[in-house]
Amino acid sequence: VYTGLQPSFRFYSVEIEFDCST
């Protein structure tokens, strides 16, 4: 799923964290 984009991975992680926080 990761195209080797560091920023993308970070953004994905943040989205999951935010979702979990909800």
C-alpha cells in the first residue's frame, strides 16, 4: 500500500491515531 513515500506513511499514521482518538 505504501509507495515508498515517507510523508504519506506519516499522514496515514496520523489519520489512524486521530480515528482511534475519536
